[in-house]
Amino acid sequence: MIHTALLTATTVLLLLPAVALLSGWTPLPLRGRAGQARAYGWAALCLYLPAPLNTVPRLAEASASVVLACTAAGALCALGAVACFVRAGSMRSAN
């Protein structure tokens, strides 16, 4: 039950804004810096991916090795988010 609630919360809080940013929507503080907004969108998407990677195998009652592999993949996604944030920060200093 708790996994389903947390997956729902992360979908609303991370996936929807990420998709909006990647589809071209730019919030007011980032107007005129579309490249930076897209980098933040990719970062938010990378932060969202560990949620289903950790939740779905547990809900499906997968074996411990599958859960561990999905958790490791989620950690790699989090590292991808760090790379996207660094890229967005370098774009910020260039403007």
C-alpha cells in the first residue's frame, strides 16, 4: 500500500513537471533559457525513474536479486540526474 502511494506522489511531483519541461513549457524564472529548462526536465525525469524501478518489482513480489538489480539501476538514474543538474548549472554560468 505504501509503495503505491509513494509512486503516485512521485508521479505527480516529478514526472508531470518533467514531461512539461521536456515538451517546451518554461517556468517564469527560466524564460529565455530553454536549454536550461530542458536540462532540468531531464534531471527531474532521472529523479523520477528510481521510484518505479524500486516500486514495481516489490509490488510484483519479484526475487531479491531482481529487486537489487532494479535498485542499482535506480541509483544509476540518480547519477544521471546529477549530470543533468551539472549541465544546467554550466548553462546558467554561460548566460
